[in-house]
Amino acid sequence: MDPRDNPVLQAIRERRSIRKFTAERVDKATLTTILEAGQWAPSGMNNQPWRFLVVTRDDPRTEKLAACTKYAHIVRTSAACICVFLDKGAMYSEMKDHQGAGACIQNMLLAIHSLGLGAVWLGQIVNDQPAVLSALGLSEAEFELEAVLALGHPDQKGGSTRKPLSELMLEDF
């Protein structure tokens, strides 16, 4: 099989960050499908320490969440934001649990793309954990914010370039 015909490899190559969305809503069934993709990510000892909170555009917490980032306009205009947390009580290895959360987030980003939607991984928002957790009514003692995925129907095309693989290799194989 030609790797270019493989749907997983194609989604990996074609997925891009989308920061502009139409006003169209994303239904609950589609959001559930995206969350299920995250649910199936690998984790050390299969501990699955991630937890999700979906904040839709009409949720009163949207404005509070937007106030926690310099990318407030993206939060406000997305159909929904998926907030990804680690449950501190479910963690067993900080590094492995952060890696698992990254895999969970990537699964959801690929699912979003494969469903014809767009999303962006908001990372800057994690710089003020206390404000975000307070805005969402969550406890700092229980949860650590990993990222917020702002998603919706794309109102732009994404673009990106990649360094040649040779620049990323420490040695030839």
C-alpha cells in the first residue's frame, strides 16, 4: 500500500491548526466522538489520568475562560473548547502522564480533522493555572490543565511547513 493512501498517515500530514471558525455549532454526538478518540490514547500502566471538560460557545464559563488567555478571540469564536486536565490523584509518573496527555490531545486533533472540523491547541493558557481552574470551578489540588483545544467548523485553510527529516535526525540509520 502506498503510504499516501493510508488515511491515518494522510490525516497526520494534512492536519493543521485552525484559528478561525464559522458560527455553525458542533453537535454533542460529534463532540463525544472526539472525546472518545482522546479516551483511547496510550498511557503508562493504562492509568488514563486525563479528564475532559467541554465548554461550548453558549456556556457562561466561555468568557471567564477567554479572559485567561491572550487568544481570547479564538476561545470566544470557537464552537467549543475541550479542556484537557490531568487528575492528580490518578497520576503515577509525572513525565509519563504528561506524555500520555499529549497523545490524548493528538488523538483528538486528528479526530477533529478527520471529521471535517478544525482546531487549535492553545498552550499559552496553561501559564495561569490558578485563573483557569478558578474560572472553571475546579480545584488546583485535584487537577492540572494540560491544554485547551478550541474547535469548530473552519473558516480558514491551515498552512505549515516542516524541516527536512535529515535536520531532525541525530544520525543516519
